[in-house]
Amino acid sequence: MKNQFLIYEVNRDHRKITSQGEWTLESVREIEQELRTIPCDKKILWDMSEVEEFDSAGVLLFIEYFKRFKEEVSVEIIGYSAKQKEMYALLIKDVEEFVPAKKSNYYEKLGKKTLHAFVDIKEFVTFMGQMFYAMFHTWHVPKEIRIKETVYHIHHSGYNALIIIGLTSFLVGMVISYQGSVQLAKFGADMFIVDTVGISITRELGPMITAIVIAGRSGSAYTAEIGAMKITEEIAAMRTMGFDPFIFLVLPRVIALMIALPLLIFFADIIGILGGMTAASMQLGISSTQFIDRLYEVLEVKHYILGMIKGPVFAFIIASVGCFRGLQVSNNTESIGLHTTSSVVNSIFLVIAFDALFSVVYTELDL
């Protein structure tokens, strides 16, 4: 069949299209109407040798229908000139860069997020396996334990965090005491504010508040430090020289935080109770002597121990997640920010989840 801009012939095993005339902005609408009528039921042989003139609009139309035909059948292009090939190569790059991506629907997005979560969990399990292997290896070869680096991270993650932990714990203790005293005063049970502050701080709030602050402070620092080392290819260089990054980078941070966090929780318990004592004195007129005497009566050692048990577990979670996210950083600075955010969010979520698990276990064991 013959049209103004196209001639196509039907053969036994293919359909031949011959483009002709001027493929310019003025004629693309008419050419498109003719291209729409061509069925895609056989292999297409597209001859461009008789095109007299073309511009970018004509080439873009050709690119669009070449892709459409290629999705359905095999397409072979013949007879194109060097100038046509050059313009095609120039425009196809722009088309690939600027054509908006197809919008995905809800189920497609859900599937991608689920797959991403599955891959994330798989990589974390692999990370944990490598870390435990490095841990067992250092137990058998103690000389490979990085004592100096561990002490440095204890100082950096523990000692340097005393001020923010102390301030946060003091304010939390004051808030609990203020809010509790208002309700207890209605029933004439002012002295029970000591029970509320002492048990809640040592058993629940002290460990949790400390872990959350450390997750935002030290966990994010671990991710940023290791991520920066990965971008500058320091980790790749370590592996090239035969050094295990898990022994040199991960284990010192994990061990340091598992030592530092229980000590910080102990400090937070004391300062939190001090904050509660200050608020009780201001709000209810309970002297420090009365507060301490009552605290001796109601605060059993088991409450302190149950709170301290959470410390190493929370520390292990925070340090592991921080190092894992740091090793996931790719070769760009934006990735550091994204993985640092993920590190803090994941750590805080896991700390709260494990705290809830501890509460269920303690309740079931009647502790």
C-alpha cells in the first residue's frame, strides 16, 4: 500500500515499510496517522533511504514508533544515512534521560518495599554471621582484640555522653515526679511518689532513655564514620592488605558500647532519681532524707538488676545496626545521610521492641 509518506509491502515472512518525503514538524501528524494503521503481525523491515528531509520532530516520531514496533515484533532498519544515524544517536540519549518514568501503582510499590525489606533482613543476617565469626576468632586469638580502639570508643561513646545523659535523666525524673505528685496528692498518697520514681527509673525509663539517646548520638556516629571510610575506599584497602574490617572496625565499637551503656544506665538511674527527689521536694515538700529513707524501703535490688540486664542487649543492638548501616553506604555522600537516618530509626525501634519483650518476660516470670 502507498501513502504520501509511507509505502509498505506485505511479504510472506515480513512487512516492508519505506519512508519517503519530508519528515518534518509540519508533517509529523499526518505521518503518525499512517503509522497507526500498520499492523504488528510480522517482522518489519523499515527502509529510510527515500526520506528527502527530516528534522528532530521527524526523528523523534521515528524513535517512538520504532520502540512500539519492537515491543511487538522484530524490526530491522535499512537505508539510513550517516546524518540520520547521527541525529538518532543524539536524540535517543535525550529521550532516555527526560522521558518520565512510568508511574507504579500501589501494589507495585508495596511489592518493591517488601522485596527491599527482605533483602535488608538477608544482608543483616549475613552481617551478624560475619560479626559472630570475627568474635569467636578473637576469642581463640586474643592478641587480635583491638584494646586501644575499644578503650577509645568507650571514652567517646561513654564518658563524652555523660552530660547529655545526665541532663536528660534529670529532666525525665522531674517530669515523672511532677506529674505523679499531682495525681497522688488528690488521694493523700504523697509519699508513694518515691515508689513511682524509684521503680520506674531503675526498671524501665533509665535503660530506655539512655539507649535512645545513645542510639541517636553514638549509633549514628558509627554509621557516619564507617560510611565515610567506605566512600574513601579505606575499607577496600584494609581488605586488600588482609585486614578484616569486622575485627578492626565493628568489634571494638560493639564491645565498647556493651561496656559503656550499663555504666551510663547506672549513672542515669542516680541522676533520674535525683531529679525526682528535687521535684518531690519542690511540689510536695518531701525532704531528701524522707525521700531516701522511703527509697531504701521500696526499691529492691532486683529492680536495679532487671534494668541493668537490658544494657548489654540494647548496646549490642545499637552498635550492630550502626555498623551494619555504615557498611551499606554506597559511593556517594547522600548515601551517608540516608543510612545514618535509617540507623537511628532502626536502633530506636528495636530498642523499644526489645524493651517490650523484656517487660513481657519479666511479667511472665513474676519479677
